[in-house]
Amino acid sequence: MRMRKPERTGIEVSACCLGTMMSGKRGNPDHDDCVGTIHQALDAGNTVVDTAGVSLTRTGLRRRRSHEPAAA
């Protein structure tokens, strides 16, 4: 996995990020499958996981409803 150092942070992070938008209720509801995906990303050296509670639409940001989990 290629690593990068964001300016002025002093930390190294993976160049790739695992997005969790399609994990859980809106995507793959199989818990074990979702956990397996996270483990594969970690095993590959991924250090960044996107669990943002918003998504980008044509008109801007849309907040995730409060009852939806941020990650599996």
C-alpha cells in the first residue's frame, strides 16, 4: 500500500481510503461480509476509513438520517 504524509501532520496514512457507504442497511446488510471487507482493507495496509454521515448529491450535501448507522 502506498503511504502519504499529509502536510504538517507528522503522520503517515494510506493513499487509499475504504468508503463504508455501501455497508449496512443501504448496501450490504450482511454483518460478517462487511466486517470481512474491513479486515481485507486493514490486511492490505489501509489506514483510512470514510464513515461520513453525509453524501454528495448534484445539489450539494445530504445528511444521513440519524437512525442509519455510520458503519457496519
